[in-house]
Amino acid sequence: MQHPPNSILKGVAATLAATLLFASQDAITKHLTATVSIAQIVFVRFFFFSVFAIVFASRRGGVSSALASRSSVLQGARGGLIVAEIAVFALALRHLGVAEAHVLFASFPLMVTALSSPVLGERVGWRRWAAVVCGFIGTVLILDPGGGVFKAEALIALFAALLFALYNLVTRRTGRHDRFETSLLYFGLVGLAVSALVAPFFWRSLNGEELAWLGTLTATSITGHLLLIKALQLAPAVVLQPFNYFLLVWAIAVGYVVFGEVLSAMDLVGASIVVGSGLFITLRNKKIQGSNAP
């Protein structure tokens, strides 16, 4: 399918807007975790997202059709992974700055590449393995274990990145058989079911300010996903993928403006290496898809 240049520009703009909303969403999450339990935040997010997913699926062939998955067990595992990732990353945001958490989380594409061989049986050539090694060196620079500024809480953000990498790998497997609407619906419904099992144990009444922030949080999440869906309608995914790294740029900016966060020089150097490695892998994957090279 050919996309006109104007359409591609609109797709890029939609992607940039979506990543800005997701960075803002994480700033709101950090603010809320100071007074509201993570389990309650996650449940509210999935409650409203499941409503969005049901409405979306009903307009794309119907809910019953979307529920007809050829990989229902994997879809369930996928939903469980994303609930865990969102909860763990919220915990990271409670203990780390927004920018700091995102700098570490940016390592997830490296983990996807490293795990794609044992998990999916995909061949990973030496160039991409070299990029993975470079990226993990950048991660070590960010952690700075010998510099006296290492935070054990940083491992929480890395664990969230690992969970998101596994989620991406399972998504690639289910995407071979299931439609986008099916994956979106299972994302919402499984996430709601899993979070509903935990939330009652941490539930409490919220005040007006907390409710307002939770409402804003769900609005940014749903709007961000709508923008990503629109972006994929306007431009090819391989064109848009590099622009997803703007999430880190926005996170650094939001962290500075809202919380006064300033990354160290070592953080910035490490982040540059991680992002550069991830971009190389993205471009290499694009070339491989076109030529079937290793």
C-alpha cells in the first residue's frame, strides 16, 4: 500500500503527539502513586480502556468476531504481561524520576532482539548482536554501579523493560494469526480481569483531586492509543517506529518541567548509546524485511 507524503507526515505528527501524551501519562502516574495504590490506578486504567476496546471492536466487525482468537492462551499471557509491566513501571515511577525511569526503560528493544532468537526462533545476525551489546553497555553507564550513585530501584525499571519486551514478543506471535482488533480487545479485557483480582485488597475512597487526576490519566491513555491507531492508518509502521523514541525526549522534558529533574552527563551518554543501538536495530530490521539478509 502506497502512502502519499502528506499522509506520512500526518502519521509522524500523530505518533509524536501520542508519545507526548504517554510521557504526560507517566508524569500523572508518578504524582498519583504518592497517595493512591498502584493496584487501584492499574484497575481504573484497564476499566476504561476495556470500554474503549469494546467500542472499538464493535465498530470493526463486532465484539464476538474480535473474541475469536486462534491464540487465546497466548492472548491471555500477553494480557497478564502488560498488567504486570504497567504495575511494575508505576512502582519504578514512584521511586525514580520520570526521565530516569524512561532512560532505563528504553532498553526494552534491545531485550526484544536478544530474546527473539530463543523465544521466537528468529535468526539474529552479528550486527544486531553487536548493537545489543553496545546498548547494554549504555545501560550499565546509566546505572553507574561504580560511581556511588547506583540506585537499587533502577532495577525495577529494567524489570519493567523486560516484561514489556516479553509482551512485544508474544504480541508478534499472536499477530501472525489474530487481527489487531482481537489483540486490542484481549489487552483490555484480560487486563481488567487480572487487575480486578488485586485491586479490592488495596481499594479506598478517593478525594476529588485524585479522581480528577485519574480521569485525566485514562483520557491521556485512550487518546494516545487512538493517535497511534490513526498514525498506523496514515503511514507504514516501519516509517513510524523510529519516532517512538521521542517518548524518551518528551519524558526528559516533562520530568524537567514538572518535577525539576535533571539527568547527569553519564545518564545522557548512556541514553544516547541505548537509543542509538535501538535505532540501528530498527533500521537493520527494516533492511532485513526488504532483503531477507541476516
